[in-house]
Amino acid sequence: MKAEGQADGQASGQAENVLSTYWQWLLHAWKKPAEAVAAEKWYGLTTLILEDLFFILAGLAGMNKLASSLITSYPYFSSIITELKSSFSSYVMISVVLGQVVVLAINYFAMKRFAKSEFDFLGYLNRYAHLSAYSLILNVLFWIFALTGSLGLQEIALNMTAVVGFLALIYVLLEEKAEKIDQMQFALVISIIVLIVVMIVVNMFFKEFASKIASVTNQQVNSLLGNSY
């Protein structure tokens, strides 16, 4: 029993130490984002997952508030609103995760192809997450503002998150020494590619969502017409 207690105590102590070390890395990222520091492989990925989690929670909270308001105002369309809310929630989660994965993968491929970066992918995520660590704070605020229904503050937090993420993408590119093209041209080309990818993802999102709205609406109208006869 004593040995088991010691083992549990050691495991607990190790977990606290790991969390403390990660927290110190985050604090350093917020104080001096451009200053590179040693990090465990999982720091960057964990930070990006937390950012996405709070972003998704904010989107879902905002959608729930909007849906509740619409159902109160238009109770006859409650089934449509509920189904659309469910579809929208799925689209938000898929779009956020897919969009970020594609953008970071393109950025990393460009660094390996043109700048001959020595980063492996997890190392690249660590550097990017360190540069964009303010996004974690902003996404937490975005979630809080979504819960309180402060649309203006939500917009500010969302725009600031986009700016921080974009600046981090450019900065991590310019840190590398491009061998085949000028660094600024390098950053410009990748920025354009990233914007195109984001536009494609957003366009696909709205097309799918518009299609879902049309489908659900038609079903509801047909149902109402069928009941009228």
C-alpha cells in the first residue's frame, strides 16, 4: 500500500511538473512571442487544439443563442431552426479544423520546399503556436463574449484572432532563409495561396449550408402543404 501511494504521488508530481512547464512556455509566448525557446513536441499542437476548442465553443454558443431567439420569435419554425442549428454546428467544427490543418500544411510544405527548413512538422507547430499564442487568450474571450451575447466584442476578438494568426504565418516564413526566391516574395506567394485556400473552404461551407437550408425548408413546406389537405 505504501509503495502504491508513493507511485501515485510521483505520478501526480510529474503531471504537475509537466503542466507547470507548459504554463511557463505559454507565459513566455505571451511575454516574448518572437523569442524562440526550447519546447516539448506536444506544446504547439496542444495550444492549437485549445485555440480551436474555444473557437468552436464560441461558435456553438452564438448559434444556440441565435436559435433560441428565433424559436421564441417564430415558434412554428422551431423544427427547421433546430435542424439547421445542428447542421451549422457540424459545419463550424469541420471548417475550423480542416481550414487550419490545410493552411498550416501548405505553410510547412513551402518552408521545406523553398527555404529548406530544419523544422519537423511538430517543431513547426511549436514555433507557429508560440508566435500566435495570443490567439488562445482571444479565443477564450471570444467564447465568453459569445456566452454573454456581446456581438460587437465578438467581432473585435474574431478579427484580432485572424490578424494574429496571419502575422504568425508570415513571421515564421520570414525567419527562414529562402534559397530559391526572395523572402518577401516567398511570404507574399504563400499568403496569397493561404487566402485562396481559406476562400475555398469558406465558399464550400456556405454552399453546403445554403443547400441544407433549402433542403430543410422544402421538407417543412411540403410537410405543411401535406397537412393542409
